[in-house]
Amino acid sequence: MDDVSRGPVLVIGLDPERIPGWDPEPVVAAIARGQAHFAEHGIEADLCLLAPDEDPATAMTEALTAKPYTCVVVGGGIRKHEPLLLLFEQAVNLVRRHAPAAAIAFNSTPEDTAEAALRWLR
């Protein structure tokens, strides 16, 4: 575990259990492994998992204003799926508005989320 003190991280992503039509278990397991990576580095990481059809802007705003975050990671599920472009734009703009001092990072998979944040926490 690193001995460098780091502030908390917020991870914004899609809630795999609230997306109909597919098996969420592999993604749930990958998110758990990704959260474990944060723990290995001694980093507090909160999750904000969204259902795109349920007012995600309010959920993101509540999460972003809960505490001051050092870094916010926006997940690939939001970023890479073209029909969710508006949600991705909302995420970036809400981070700028409600956590202006936080770095913004992007992961490739749920498992490399800690590494994405660490690029900006060093």
C-alpha cells in the first residue's frame, strides 16, 4: 500500500443491475475488483452508479456535493456508448460545476478505475 495521502475519489458509472436485457454479474464482479484496487492503495472511493432512465443528473449532483473529491472517474459505459453522449456531457459539466478542484479521469474497464484515478493523484 502506498503511504502517500490522497483525497477521496468518486466513480460515476452505469449500474449494471439496473440495465435490462443482460447479465449484470460479470460487471458487478469487475466493479468489486476495481474497488478493491482502491483499497490496496489506501484510497477512499465512492460509487455513483446510474440508471440512465431515472434522473441521473440529480444522482450525480448529490454524489458530487456529498464531500470534496480529489478526482472523479467517469466510467467507460457512459463514455463509450454513443446513445449516452448526453449523459457523458452532463457528467463532465456537473463535475466542473460541483467539484471544480477535482481532476477528471477516465477508465477503460471497471477493473482499471483505480489506475485511472492514480494518474491524477500522484
